[in-house]
Amino acid sequence: MENLIGSQVTEQKNQLEQLARHIPMAVAILDREMRYLFANDRWITDFGLQDKPIIGANHYQVFPEIGDTWKDIHQCCLQGEVHRDDQVPFVRTDGTHEWIKREIRPWFTTQGDIGGLIIYVEFITDRKQTQDALKAQRNFLRQVIDLDPSFIFAKDEQGRFVLVNKALADTYGTTPEEMVGKNDEDFNPKRAEAEHFHRDDLEVVRKRQPKFIPEERLSNAVSGETRWYQTIKVPLLAADGQTVQLLGVATDITERKNIQDSLKEQRNFLRQVIDLDPSFIFAKDEEGRFLLANKALADAYGTIPEQMVGKYDEDFNPNRTETEHFRWDDIQVVRTRQPKFIPEEPVSNAVTGETRWYQTTKVPLLAADGQTIQLLGIATDITERKRAQEQLQQLVIHEQKARREAETATRLKDLFLANMSHELRTPLNAIIGFLREMLYSQQLNDDNTHMAERCLANGQRLLMLINSVLDLSRLATGSLEIVPSSISLRDLASTIVEDFQIQAKEKGLVLRLELDPALPEAVIHDEERLIQITTNLLANAVKFTNKGTVKLELKQQDGRLIIRVSDTGIGIPSSMQQIIFQDFVQLDSSSKKRYGGAGLGLSIVSNLVDLMKGRVTVESEVGEFSVFTVDIPLQLTQTG
């Protein structure tokens, strides 16, 4: 017998332990020292204690974040109290915020003493979030319906209000909360209205069919004013699935009714507006009969707008060709239901016989029945505009003729410049060549050498001017081309500097040449254009430098050719640095008198650099220095 009893006790204990272990909430049993005696699977899982043995461990060691408030609660429960929290925040060790439902109660030994605590915990975060969301939705719905100026309400099957928005409550002189559970009769002083509402409510509830009320009156219990409303009432199943409730929305249409009453006045006003418009304004039915015509069109047809309604164009316009054309356009618009824009068409005046030109737009319109197509048209008198366009066309023809003549003159000028420059350069090149030979022969005395150098310098200056004028003309017409060939940059730079040594020497200037050792022996480039760019920059530097140094630098940088000319001359004001590359621009009128020149050099440099897809920049300070930098592509070729 004892064995049987012991077996039953063991079985019951096992059942109770399984019950506690698998109960769908977290359960823990602690002794009076707050040491764990038992924790079910849900406790271990919910609190993330899978890797931490807690049996025998102190509760406050397992949860060191527990504060004094909770500890005080535990002590009270150890004295026999039971503590419950329907919702209390809980912060996990990773910072996550949760919500729990908690109950703490003492457990008793067989002798009736308090042996410790049993803690029940249910995580209700999802439920709390759902409840909060529902509360927020209710608040949102309340705000939405309270912002709506229409009356929004719900009633039960006895006609008692279940929900009311602020607009309806304000009309009844109360609050939405005060109206819940009461009837219309409790607020509306006019019993006939309240009984009418109640009959409609009963009809909707009993038939379970929506009802649309186009217009009905409702008195304002505060002001006594009666306004008109359009109402719809629909049946709704209540939460129990049986009892029927009613949802209603009543929209104030008082203003709409007032508008309808004023439509006649507006029609009269519209008539005055269109009659003041000098354009022809008309509407026709699908048969082409006038439905509307303004005074301007009626005057042109020698009648009045009222006489035109129901009649056709041919009843007033004697020109059958015109009326057939109008009818054809009208039919097209009505059949295709597409607008039509007519840039110009003639319309005869039935009174004077004069024909004037009009620009017309015709658009299809649905009539009041939603089916029949009507046509709306506006025709604007463009007679004066058409005459102006014809005059403008004549001017365009004359302008095109003048342009062709100017282009012919330009070609003749370019031909003249090309021939003239050839005729000038041929003997001038010979003179420059002989002067160089004379100077290189070293057979001249000092006076003759000086005169020969002066002749050579001026000859070079004249040749540069001739080349500049010719190239400027070619650039203007787009006929100047880049002709690449294999050249030596070192030889080219040395020759140019040598040519300018005479001018630099005459002014007492130091002319220096610096070449980048990394420059290739040969490149593919346009030698003549490189000479022009460098020569024009050096000529300006020497011309506008009275003392000091002029330097020419050539270097290679990231596959680009950098040509830099610097001087210690008079400098360029910042206001002039953006315009000196334009044709015939000089610093001021005094510089032309003092230094000479036509103002073409920098313009040609800028155009040639653009042609090579490069750029030219300038840095300068008045009275100190100027630095011109040209950055153009460097096309390398392998040698050796």
C-alpha cells in the first residue's frame, strides 16, 4: 500500500512539474533567499537564459538590473502579499523594450510557512502594441470624423446614437459623448424632423438596404436656422453578428441649392461676357444648329443671338462655299470627338460683304444627357496679324537676299585677303631672308648691322600682322584647318626665341628659353599654328615689357603640351583679363599709341587653341608681371 501511495505521489509530482514546465507563461519558483528552485521552459526561453544555469542561483544575480522598487515588492510578497501588474515595462540586457504582465505570490510549506515566491510572467508586447495601435486608430478616426463638416453618425436598432461627430453635436448644441445612448428627439426641438429621421432609420434597419435621401431639412438647435442636407444611410452588422446598426452621413447642400437658384443670374452674366468679346463664340448641336451665339457673330450675320438659336450658318451666310466648309469641320469634330484647330479661314460679313480671316478652335462637348455631342467654337479675327505676317515674310525675303549678298562679299573679301597676303608675303619673306643672311655673314659694320636688325624686326612684325589678318578671316569663316606633321618642339622653340633676340636686345631685356627634359624628340602637331601661338605670345610679352625678363617654357604634363610665356611687363588689369582675347581689343587707347599693334594676336591665339581643343589662361598683376599659359593636346610619336 505504501508503495502504491508513493507511486501515486511521484506520478502527481511529475504531472505537476510537467504542467508547470509547459504552461504557456513564464513561471519561476524561488526560496526565501531568492534562489531559484524551479524555472519552466517558457521562463528560460523568454528571458534568454538557455546558456545560463540558474537553479540555485540568486534571482538578483541572474537579473542584476532589478532595482530597489522591485526588491521592495519581493519583500512584501515574502510577508504574504500578492502583487499583480497588468502591464509593466521590461528592458532586456540588449536594450530592447518589452511589456510584461506579472504576478508575484508566496508559496507555503506543508507546515504553512512561507517558503518563497512564485513569479508568473507573460510577455504582452504584441498585445500592448496592438492595443496601442487600436487606440491610435480610434483617436485618428475620431479626429477624422470630427474634422469633417458633414454629419457622421451611427445608431443602434432602437435609433439610439452609438457614434456622433463634432459637426452634428455642435448643431444639436451638445458634445458627441453626451449624445451616445440618446435619440434625435432628445436634442432636435422639431418633432416632425425627428420622427422623419426615425422612420428612415427603421426602414434601413428592417430592410437591411441602404437609403439615399437627395435632400432633407435639419434645424440647428442652437441658432434655429434650417439647412438642407443630402443623406445616405446604410445598414451595418453589429459585433455580435445579429443586431443591425445604422451608419449615416449627411452633407450640407444648402450652398448648392443657393447656387442652383443663382444659375439664371450667372447665365445672364455669361451672356454679357461673351457679348463683349470681339471674337465669334458659338455652340452647335450635332446637326449643326446653333445653340448659342454671341453678339459679335450675330452682328456679322446681320441678326441677333436669339434669332440664331436653332438655325444653321447657311440661314445667314450667303457664301455657300464657306458654309459647306464650316459644316464639314463641324461634322469632323462631332464624329471623331476630337478638337480641331484651324489656323486660318475666311468668313464673309453678311452685312458689308467684306471677307476677313479668322483663327478657329472647335472642341466637342457632351450635352446634358451625357450622350449627344455638342460643339463649342471660338473664332478670332486675325486679319491684321495675317497682313503683318505677309509684311514680315517680305522682310525675311529681303533679309535672306541681303545675307546672301553679304556672304558673297565675305567670300570675295577672303579671296582678296588670300591673294593680297600671298602677294605681300612672297617679297617680304625674301627681304627677311636676305636680311638674316646679311646679319649672319658678319660683314656689316655696327651702323649697318643696327639698320639691318631694325629692318628685320619690322619685317617680321609686318609679316606677323599679314598672317594675323588672313588667319582671322579664315577663323571667322571656319576655313582654317589643323595640319599635323612630325616636328621637333625643341628646334621650333629655339628658332622662335632666336628670332626675338634682336627685339629683346634692343629693349635691354633678357629673353630665356626653358625646355622640359621630358619633352619627346618628335611629336605630331601643326608646326605653323604652334609657331603662330608662341610668336604672338612672345611678341606681346616683348612689346609690353620695358625692363626685366621674358621667358618661354615648354613642358609635357599628363599627355598635354604646356606653353607658358611670362614677363615682368606692365601687367593687365583684372577687368581686362577676360576680354583681351577678343578681336581688336587692347588695354586702352593710349597703349595703341605707345606700343602699336592691331589687337589681333591674342584673339588668334585663343581661336587656334580652341581649334586644338585646348585652353589658354592668363594671370597678371598691374605693374608686376603677366603669365600666359596654353594647354593643348600633345600627340607623341615613338622615335629611334
